Amino acid sequence: MYIPTLFRSDDRETAFDLIEEIRLGSLVSADPEIQVSHLPFMIDRMPGAMGRLIGHCARANPQWKSFGGEGEVLVVFLGPQTYVSPDWYGTRPRAPTWLYASVHVWGRSRLVDERDATRDMVVRLSEEMEPPSSAWSTESIAPYTEKLLPGIVGFHIDITSIQTQLRLGQQNTLDDRRRVHGALSNGDMSQRLVGRLMERFSFLDLPPTTP
């Protein structure tokens, strides 16, 4: 994807952290035709490698039949995003803009169409996502899970490339960034999440950066 230099992050751990927070990715394949599925993903941070995405989909979804081909697949993770009003800035004139975080992952897909492995994927995702306070457990529906497994296909994506864009107003003055952050902090959930990203990546403390 096109990423202006000041919005680009080359830190792999930042990308992995964002993927684990976003979870839902748009899986794009083009073998033989373009297909897209919106699926939840897990990630294995393999030492010394680019890492691996782990996912599963319905067997009724024809996209899995293209997995394992010669070409690469792309998974797009779009994180918190929001509109920014020119009214929020102290400097003038300003135009409307959009702030967001996104991660693009390329890799080679391969099927893991084995019952035990697929079960492990489904159980692991549930356990990672279920709130600690929840009384529900995967063990409580084990027989039901077994009935579902024939309709599920597991797969891995061995990562070959990652691009991360953090478009969070780094080019603005410190005062303008703080003004935008203040407006976002009093907005809806999506706006507050973008505000937290600005806090997290220290963009409220850094001097302005120019392309």
C-alpha cells in the first residue's frame, strides 16, 4: 500500500500487537479469481521468522480451495479510524482528514485440513478472545464442537511481508495534535480508540515531522 514515510512503522512487534487487537482481517486471494473473506486471525510470533497467521473458515466458503497455490495472499487489518474536522485545529486554513491504523500482511497460504489441528485452532481462538470473567468454556460444548468440525477448514499463512501505517497526525504541530486528541477523547468509541493510539505511540509528545 502507499505509505508516506512519516506514517510508516517498520517495527514487527507493533504490527503483531495491532493484529492481535484488531483480529478481524480481510483475506484477499487471486487464484484464479479475486476472492475476499472477512475472518478472525491469530498470530504465531515465530523467533527468527516473519511469523505466521492462523485462521479458519467455513468449508462452504470456496476461497479455501485456492489455498496452497503458487501465488501469495493478502490480509488487510484495518484498526481504529475516524474523521477529523478542520474545526479541531488551532492553525488555519485546514482541510478535513482521516486518521487510522492499518496493517497489510502478505504470505503463502497452506491448508491445515486435519481434524485435531482444526479443533485446536478453533479452541485456541475462543480461549484467547473469551473474557477472563466469563463462565463459559470450550470444554462445555466439546460434543457440539465435534459436530461443527467437518464444516470448518483450518489454514496457515506463512508471512513474507508486512506493512504498517499509523496515520495519526504526526505532521501537525504539537498544539494541533493535542487539540485533535482532546476532541477525539470526548467523541464516540471509534474516536476514543484513535485517541488512545495517539497516546500509545507518543505522538502527543514528539515535535512535528515533515514528509
